[in-house]
Amino acid sequence: MRLLISEIHNFGGFFGGDTVSLSGAAWREPDAPEQTLTIDEAALANVPDRHRVTAGMLMLFELTFAGERVERATLLGAPSYAALRAALGEPELPASLDAPHILAHRCAHCALWVTTAQNPARCPVCEAVLEA
């Protein structure tokens, strides 16, 4: 399931812990109801710290569930490059590069900044061809 996060409620949960509680609606489903979820920090696949998921970012996550629990949450995109980089942190790059390395693209179709390390030719959200 793809969820577009609209609001962050809190970090830590009622008794503390390493969670983030948030609300959002299913991506590109106009009639989808908003839902509230709690995600354990360990389930954040590519976001190194739950505090990097901040209010107002409208981040898009791919969620995998184990029953009602979020087993894995992968950040797919954000509305700006700054928001994407703030959530993901600085990329790990080799000490030297032979050529420029593109870290992200803005997908005109999705209107999101997406990481493109795996397949820089296509958007990981909608598979649209990305322009250099």
C-alpha cells in the first residue's frame, strides 16, 4: 500500500519507545479515507531516524503490513529535494566518482522528488520516464 503522509501526531508513543504516529491517505485514490498508523523506527527501511519524518512534508511511503502492524515502510518520494534529503540523510558515496552521480529526480507525472539510485531512467513510483 502506498500512503501519502499528511500529518505527524507524535514520536515515541504513549509509553515512549521508538515509534512515529502519523496520518495519511492511500496514494492516488481520491475517495480513500484518511487513516492513522503507528510505525516502529525499525520498520523504516531507508529513513535512518523516525524524527526525520516531519510534519508538512507530505512524504509518500510504500507500506508492507504483517496483519495490522506496519512491517516495512520505505520512503518513495517527497514534494521537494530538500524534504527528500532531510528524510533520507546524506547519501553514502565513494571517495571519488568517474562521472556525475544523480541522487534524485523530480517526476513531472507524480509531482514528487524520488530517489533514482536503482534505475535512474524511470520513476520508482509511477514508472514514468525521467528526464535528465
